[in-house]
Amino acid sequence: MNRYESTKRVSFLGIVGNVFLLIIKFIVAIFSHSEAMMADAINSAGDIFSSIMSYVGNKIACMPSDEDHNFGHGKAEYIFSMFISIFMILIGVKILFDSIMAIIHGDTFQFSIYLILVCIVTIVVKLLLYLYARKSYKHHHNILVKATMKDHRNDMLLTLGTLLSVILGYFGYYFFDGIFGSITSIYIIVTGLGIMMEAYHVLMDASISKKDKDLIVEFILNNSSVIKVEDFYTVPVGYKYVAVLTIDLDGNMSTFASHEIADTIEKEITKKFKKIYKVIIHVNPVER
């Protein structure tokens, strides 16, 4: 399964799973008056939005290059992951506010065995979705899948907090309902900020890491014909980079031979380094 089909399946399963969880959480939260369960339900609604954004972003990102987008539409992954991160932060702030109000007002809820059952079902469903998304991310390193994966992990933590608050509420410790909601909401906000900064890094055309750049330069210099590598620049195009650089070659070498060397190096770099989408090499003849 290729990168885009894998992401499409992750998004679709996320939508189906979250719709199911939203329905059962909302029903139980209404009847039990549990703030933590209602926060969990609101978070599931946000997860549906995130999965839809992931699906749409992936659909755009897989479009081939055209006259207006010479290097494809790969940056759509990061634009839509930015939307997901912003929504994740807003959801976190909403849950934090509601949880603090629940602590201040001393809200209570009506214990129900259904609260525990919904929590267990949610944790199992989210664990399966998380494992599937993680498997996809390990193969393709798609930031949309990464955002979805972390969202599923956050949901497991949020629901685990809800489960603990329900159990403690049974023994009369209702204030934990708001405390667990607050702790989890802060974690969701921090995760959202992390995804936002990663997307921002690419959208602002940040270059490839120094470590990767040094590895590429070292690889080029292994070619005995290359004297020096100069003016090395990279520009992100989706999850890959276009590399532009200059290599110094012996000025006595023929134009045909020098360009043949450059063409060979370009092909070898794109084959060896998966982060490189395209290489553009300028040849600089120098006297030795």
C-alpha cells in the first residue's frame, strides 16, 4: 500500500471510530452529568474534524505536479496538519475551562456502570486506531498520520483519566473529575503546539537538517572527480526537499564529461537519500 492510500485508510477508520464513540459518550454524559465524559465527547467531535482534515489534506497532497505546482502538492499535508493542531489546541482550552469550572463549582455526577463500559470501549477502540496509525507512520512518515496518531493517544489518556474519575466518584471524590480533565487538556494543548511547530517549520521553507546536509556532502565528495561542494541550499516540497548545489570539477575536463558526472550524482542522491525529491547541480570548472 502506497503512502497516500495508507493515509486515506487511517483517516477513514478514524472518522468511523470517532463517530461511534461520539454517540455513545454523548448519550452517557447527558444521563450521568459527568464533566469528564462530556469533555471526552467534545474531544471525539474534534477528532472527527481532524480525521476529515487528514482525509482532505491527503487527497490534495497526492495530486501530481502541474504547471502551477511544479513540485506537486505535498505541502498540503502540512497546511492541513496546521489546521488539525489549531483545532486540537482549541479543544484543549475548552476542556481546560470546563474542568476548572467543574472544580470551582464542585460539580458532581451520577455514577453509572455505563460510564465504565464506555471508557473501556473507548480505550480499546482508540488503542487499535493508534496502533494502526503508528504502523502507517513508521512506513511513510506522513505528518497527517502523525497528528492523527497522537490524537488517538491523547484520547486514550483522556479516557483513562475519565475512567479513574468515575471510579473515584463512586467513592465520593467527585473533584477528581475536573482535575483529570484539566491535566489531560494541558497535555492536548502541548501536543497541538508540537504539531503546529513542525508544520510551521516546513511551511516557512526551513532547510534540511545540518546532519543530513553533511551526509549528502560527504557522499558527493566520495566521488574522486569532485573537488569541493559549494552553495548548498534546500527547499521543502511536502515531506521531501529540492537540493540545489554547486560542485567544483577539474577545469580541464570536457563539458560533456563534467555534466555526465553531475547527472550521475543527482540520480545517486535521490536514490540513496529518501528525503531528497530532486537535485539540481551546477558545475564550476576550476584550475588545478
